[in-house]
Amino acid sequence: MKSVDRYVSTAADCSACGRHHQVRVREVRLADSAIAALPETIARLGLEREAVVVCDARTRAAAGADVLRAFGAAGGRHRDVLIPDPPAGGSPVCDDQTRDALRLRLPGTGLLVAVGAGVVNDLVKWIAADAGRPYVVVPTAASMNGYTSANVAPMIRGVKCLIPGCEAVAVVTTPRVLQAAPAAMTAAGLGDVLAKPVSTADWMLNHVLFNEYYCPVCADLIREIEPVYMAAPEQLAAQTAAGIEALFEAIILTGFSMTMAGTSSPASGAEHLISHTLDMMALRDGCPHDLHGRQVGVATIFCAALYEAVFERPPARIRPGVTATDSSFWERFTEVVAEKHVLKQQRQQEAADLLRAAPGRWDAIRAAVSPLYRPPQVIKEVLRRAGAAHRLSDIGVTRDRFLAAVLHAHEVRERYTVLELARSVGVLPEAAGDLVDRWLLA
């Protein structure tokens, strides 16, 4: 993975944006021998030899047992900590309660080794960051882009949040482990990666509208590898070694882009807000939800279509598009959502004032943003060919439920996105149903 190796353990001033970019991940290894050689890798990197291996029931079977055998064969001291499934069933979640319970069970010394995907990685990353301890991750699926990012995306008081974490010192796994992951998890990784053109468009939108920071190097980090999985998504459906490696490389690079930029903006925009809202709705209603990346993929199709509708013609008028926090929708989460929403309300009013004050700004936004997002038909076709979720029925969400998520997602985070821009020009809520009907029902 030459494109990954180029960024591992690097620090440099960026000529494009003027900021200092640093990647503290010291090793990324995808090889047949990577797990067996993990104790040797840890020793070579000068990390603590005693290991605390953290898994859940599924990830212990996928790779945790191999990790424990590797430490046993090397004669090193190691502990095994299992994250239990929730009492009501299902798999563990990354929230403040699970974090607190896990932290109490972890020894105060030893190198933390997370064996798993999104939940296990984020829980260990969160604890490691709070305690100032290094950690290593053994991915069990190419399912999300958080392995090399310094962010954690937990539920706190029932609201999906984004908080600072720390980078893993090393990311090591084997092709066999990734290929053996459930197909839905691999498809979720594709959905997470395909969000990048829309999230980058949202990032540029904030740059042109509010003069916020933007780095073209971070924005373009996966461009050279995109054709590998976009031109032949069937390889992901078949779980081929080449397809999985390309996707894994893309999710590693996407994580680097967020770390280098110091923000999740290169890889998380309106599409992620919709997925987060679906998660919160499921928690509110006590029902399951689909994998994050599968929801993100479907939401990315919608957001790409939304951008097309927004830029189809110049707006007749600009309106603030400010809404009140909907207590009947958020129910017990209303108070904590309102804390976030008040910041978004201020940003929506500011955006409307800027667009009204300088009519030429609209043309500047359209010129800068339009080349970045991909057409919805392209995203949908890639997801379809990969066997990934590309319709509402694929993620078990009804039309009305998805529309509710779209129309409330703007309330959960301060970041300005196409969801707010569409409200300012009259595309939302007016055209939401038509866009869903056209792109997400079949």
C-alpha cells in the first residue's frame, strides 16, 4: 500500500493550505503474517510489551483469538478483556455508559490492543485518549474510516457526538480476516468512503461562504485510489483480495485526511448527519438500525441529488431557513439536541445574511462546490454493483422515517451543510419527498 506508506509517521508544512500536517500512526500493515508478528511489531516500535487485548464476542472469534495466540507464542504477558453484549441483546455500542463500564475493567498498565471495527476501536481510542495511553488496533473489517483518525463518534446522553480521540500507534491485520468479515460490513466501508465527495463539497461550501479552513491536499487524499474500487465494485461484492485491499487503503487514507486536517470535515458532512439521526431515532424508539456506513451510503445518494437540485438554477430568494428544535420529534433528547441546534440556528442566519449581502457569492459557491460531489446516479450504481445498500428498503427504513431524518438532521450539529443551504433556497423541505422517490425507492 504505497499510497498509505507515503503518509505514515509524517510531519510537514503544507504548501497548499499553510498548516502543519502530522500523522502519528507509525505503522499500517496488511499482510498474511501481520497478526502473528504483532508482538514483534510492538517491540520494534518501543511500546509496552504487556498487552491488554480488548474484543467483543464476534471480534474475538474473527481475530482476537489469533492475537492472543500470537502474544502467547511470543511469551509476553497479556490480558483478555471482553466487552459484553447489552442485556437486551445485540452487539455493544459506543456510548458513555459502555465506555465507563469498560474503563473500570481495564488494568491501569499495559498496551491497549483493540481488536474489532467501529465500536471496539472507538471505545478503546476514547479510553486511551482520556488516559494518555497509546493503543494499537487490529481491524476485523474494512467497514469504516476511523482506524487512523483522531476522532471518536460516540453517543453521549443519547446524542451522536464527535469528540477528540487519539491516533492508533499501529494498524495491523490480515487479508484473510478482512475477507472473512460479513459482506454487509465491507459494503458499509464502501458507503463510508463514497461519502467523501459530498462531505468535501460541504467542506468547500463552508470555505467559500464563511472563509473557513480548507485544504485541497486533505480533500484529494484518496483521489488516486478511487478508480480501483469505483471502476470494479463487483470485486467488493465478491470479497476479492484486490477489492478488499483497495477499500482498506481508501479507509486508511480517509482517516489520515481527517487527522491531517484536524477536523472530520474531509469525510463527514450532511450524509453523516442523516445517518446519526437515524441512529438516534432508533434509540428513541427502542428499535434496531443498520450499520453506519450502509446508512451513510444511502444518505450520500440523497445529498448528491440535493446538491444537484440546489444548483439547478439560481435561487429566486434567500431565506434563513431557521427552524425550532422539534421536541415532539426528539422527545427525551430535546434538551441536549437544543444545545447543538442553537449554534446551527446562528450559522443559518449568518449564511442567509452573507448570501443576501453579496449576490455574487452564490455563483462563487456553485463554481467551487459543483466539481467536487459526484452525481447521485454514479454513487447509486457503484453501491448497487458492490451489493451495498442503495435503497431505503436495504437499510430497513420507510420513506416517512427517512424524510423525518432528513428534515431534522440539521439540528444535531453546528456544521453547515447542503441541508441548510437547501433550506435557504427553498429546496428543503419542499422537494425532499420527490428526491427520495426518485433516488431511494428502487
